[in-house]
Amino acid sequence: MNVSGPVSAPQSYFSMPHVLMLGPYPDWDMLPMEASYRLHKLWEQEGSDTLAENRNSVRAIATRGELGANKALIDALPNLEIIACYGVGTDAIDLPTARERRIRVTNTPDVLTGDVADIAVGLALATMRRLPAGDAHVRSGAWAQGNMGLVTRFHGKKVGIVGFGRIGSTIARRVSGFDVEIGYFDRSARSDAPHLFFPDILALAAWSDVLIVTLAGGASTHKLVGAEVFRALGPKGFLVNVSRGSTIDEPALLDALESKIIAGAGLDVFWNEPSIDPRFAAIDTVVLQPHHASGTVETRQAMGQLVRDNLAAHFAGRPLLTPVA
């Protein structure tokens, strides 16, 4: 993929569309963005009235998944036409307000699916095989005093996937090479999925050895995975979450880990990230990642390109590449 994008003919600075950016993108995106748009960088304007001065000029918001765009911000921009999100999740964007105002919304699906699936498998392996503990055992010199304790294998287990969209189905393809049984919970059975369908999340958890959560965020999935699910998963079961922190009842998860109600967890997302609950740091059966599932150079370049392609399509009057329904 051409990460720099096509070189367009020079245009007058004063004729460039005004775009409000809520947070910075990588340099490889900022440079072409600055060449094509009059950018208003909100993170550099704290305490100033720059946004108020330009509110009537802003036609687009370029945001990130965790920053979103709330109702107050959307309402403050009377000529807003499009919100382009660097990320798949749009739960932080006020979609009802956007629809009411006929403001288009785009995200960056598909380009990060493979990386998220990869890290889901990695977290399952790291948690069940206790890879961080093994690394620490070697680095500390403790190996010279004796071997570390035995762990749990991954291959041959029952893998339950909560949510079977793009990412869930890709995880299923990834883990099939480990000779596992695969089951899934979703709103309905998938005719193209040769796996066990569970219409009830508790039944899936009770069946699973490792439960991988790939749900979309939002009100419908808020704390869907909670204490009852952890009890069903049981003291030999493991949890992996690569979806949103909001999908897990986090206090219940911490209680389940501390009380050995479940065997362990691999987590890339948290309820209050990045200022996560300090109780996680004291639990040696959890593997923690900084919401970094899509954090590869290749995927982040593709995400930025897709944001810029959607903006370019909008301002050229062409169909959007990845509109959000």
C-alpha cells in the first residue's frame, strides 16, 4: 500500500477545507494532512479560543477511536460534514447526533483485523504458557536454583470466541492450526462458520478453556462479560480481551483473578485506560498490554491512509471507502 498517498496539485492555503484534529497522528499522516487541509490541532490549543474562532469553518473532524467526538463538540460545529475515525471502534462518537445532522462517519475496519487476531492468539499463549513469568525466571537468575512451575498447554483446548465479526472469525482461522475446538457466541449463527454456535454466553464460557472477547463497544455490550461468565469459565479457564474495556465488568474480573475463580487473563484493553486499576499490577496470572493490538507500523500506516482516503473522497464528492452504517 502506498502509505504516502497520491501527490495532488498544489492548492491555495485559503481554499483548503478546515479539519479539526482531536489528537495527533503519526508523522507519515500529519505531513500529507497538513499539505491538503487547514488543520486545527485541538491538543495544541488548550486554553485558547482558536476553536471558537474557527467553529463556522470546520467541515471535518479527524479523530481517533479512544477520543471519538461527543455531542457537545458536534453541536459546536454548525458546518461539520464528516467525522473520520482512525480506528475501528466508534462507540466514543455520538452517532445518533451525527445521523440527525446527516454528518458522515468513517472508520478503519479490515486493515487492523489481522494484527488484532495475532495479538489475541499471542495473549492466549502468553497467559496460558506464562511467558512473562518464564522470561522473568531466566532474567532473574532463578533458573539456576530450579525450574519454574508447570503451565497449561494451548493446543487441543476449547476456544470460545465472544463476538464473531471480522476479528472473531479471523481469530478462529488463526487458532484452527493449533488443533483446538472452536465455539462462538454472536447475535445469530453464521452460515459460513463451521464451528459450534452458542446462543448463550454463559454456556459458551462453561464449555471453553479459553474465552476470547472480540465484541464491539457500546451500550449493548457494556459489562456483558461479568461475574457469572467468570464463574462459568471456572478455575481452569482463561480470558483474553482484545475488544473494548467496557465489555468487561472490570471489578468482577479483578475479584475473579484475585480469588482464583479463573486461572488467568490476557488483556489489551481496560475500562479506565491508560490509568488502569493498580490491582492488575499485583496479579501474576494476568498479562497486560497497552491497547496495542493494532500497534504495528504496517497497520498504523494503512489506518492513516484510509482516514486520508475517506476525507479525500468526501471533499471530491466520491463515495466513501468505509462509511459507518
